[in-house]
Amino acid sequence: MTKVFQAYSRFLENLPTTQRRRLRLFGKTQDSHITRGGETFCNFSSNNYLGLAQHPALRARAIAWTEAWGTGTGASRLVCGNLELFERVEAKLAKAKRKETALLMASGYQTNVTVLATLLNRRILGAEPLVYCDTLNHASIHQGCQSAGVRQIRYRHNDLDHLESRLAQDAQENRPRFILTESVFSMDGDRPDLDRLVEISTKYDAFLYLDEAHAMGVLGPDGFGLATEYGDRVDMVMGTFSKALGSFGAYVACSAKLRDFLINRCPGLIYSTGLPPAVLGANDAALDLVPKMAAERAWLQGAAERVRHAFHDAGLDIGGSTTQIIPVIVGSEEKALRLSAALEKDGLLGVAIRPPSVSVGESRIRFTITAAHDDGDIDRLIESTVWAARDLRIVS
């Protein structure tokens, strides 16, 4: 095994300092603040968009379901781990998403990888599918395609003219078609034109798979995502409980036929232990709370718009963000790390995002606004970021 470990050591030795990652320990979160090493920071890097991760209702139901059902399911759902709790949460979720059924899974990454590998199976489909992917899709979507062994036909980010032109080029191909994209892009905070996307998928008889991880809880009717208003015109919706819903786990919402297919073929379901009762309890409580949080969503969107305008007016590059995710794109890894360090000196946590999470030359601070922030937090974010960017000559 010596050669194996030498190879790993060489990789680490050759890794540029600016791309080396280390796990940092954090303490407790209180509202919009987080502790690390005895210091407290206002956290602008969390996906806890509605602040539900500390909500007493989620804690209470997680505790209650643990006391009633124990700490684990003890098996995969196909063996004896499919507790009655799953049916309750899935029914509530399907109704919220306006879908016939839903299926709970372990995590967002695992869901995209294993569900897509199952859907894109050429043996079952009878031919290798034509798979059209936005270039900036999440790594888990790309990995799902790779696991299926299919070639991605990539179209320029959110460029639906380019997507349609690629579909038109293949119009004579008698093969299944899939369009894979996100409703809110995790690194850029922008959105595709879903009206047109649905229209295109219908026109070319393409299966539309939509990742709603960063829209769920924040956008759409009652906060249940942007795909909700399209019903069955979006064939499968994937999402998570680990962001705005403040808990853990993931799901797909789809037809009963598709759910049955996944139960019989998807390794992420077949070979994974079912989510524990505490997680299911927190998920159940979050689904009850989300439609009642219209005021929090309105404040969140207003605060995000204020930040976007202030950053744009200061000359910062925020890409095409229209949501609670606001990147400040600085280019090099070094600049991103320096900006992050400057913000920490001001008591703000804005983590630098570097390759391979984003493309080379696209390093950034990925800011996220949450309902746990207040107006004072937003003032500090704008003032500190603009000042630090000017001090570091990121902007003039």
C-alpha cells in the first residue's frame, strides 16, 4: 500500500496553498451569529435561509418523535426501516409540492447522483438518452450523469436559446430526451426562465428534472419552490430539507409511477438506512411552518435586493443574482481569501469559494441573506464588504 499513500501525499504536496481545504471547528449558532475559537461572527455563509435550524418547533418535534420512535430506523426502507412516519411526511410534502407523490432520501448530493443514474439507465430506456445540462449545474448533477455513463449535452448557463438550438439539432434522433437544471443556482443565485423552460421541454417531449434545493422554503407559492405552480409539467422535482427548512435529508416529488420505479431501481434508496425519527420530526415541523412565513420571506427578499443594489452601485461583480444568494466575484483565489479574511476582522463570516467549486478565475465570496439577520446586520455587511473591497483594490 506504500505506493498508494505516496500518490495521495504527492497530490497534497502539489496542491496550491490557495486551493488547500481544511475543516474549521465552529461553535453554537445563535440567531444570525456563529462562534469559532472564542470569537463571534455574523454569519453570511449559511444556507439556513429561514432561520429554522434553531426553531423551537423543529426541536420539539424532533425530540417528541425520538422519544416515541427511538434514535434510528435500524434498516433500509425496503427491509424494515420504512416507519409510518415516512408516509406522513411524504404525503404532506407531495401536497405542498402539488405532486402525486414524494420520496424521502438521505441527502441532496446522494439524491441527485443516484436518482439521475437510475433515470438515465440506457438499458431500461432502450437507448442512450440525450441529456441536456446547464453548464453550471451542481456537481451532484454532473456526477449523476457520469454514474449513468451518459454524455452530457451542455448548454450555456441559463441560455434557453442555446438549449433549444441543441434540441432542434437532435430533433430527428429517436432517443429519450432529458433536461436537467436548477431553479436557483447555488453559487450564482440566479434563475432560469421557468415558463420558457417548461414550454421547451413540452415542445421537444423532454423529461424535465429540476433541482429546487435553494428555492424550497424561500420562493414560489407558500414558499414551496418555483416548480410548484407548474404541477406535472415538471416531471421530477428534487429538493432538500437541509437549507431553508433547517433540518436534513432530501426528496423527489413526482408521479406515483416514477416513485415506484425508483423504489425498485434506485441504489440511494435501496441500500441506505432510512432517515432517523428526529430528522423526520424536524422535517414534518418545517413543512408546517413554511407556509406561515410569508413575512419572513418578504423581508428576506427585500434585504437581498438592498444588498444587491448596494454592491452593484459600488462596482462589485454580483453576476446575475436575483435571490438570497449573492456572490461577489473577485477572480483569483488569493483575492477571495484576502477579502474573506478582511471580513472576519470586522466580525463577518463570508467564506471564500474557490475551484473546483467554481471555475478558475471565478473565485468569490458567496454571501447568503437569511431571515435570522436584521437591518443592522445588513448595514454591517454592505459597509464592511464595500470598504474591504476598496482597501484590497478589488474595486476602485
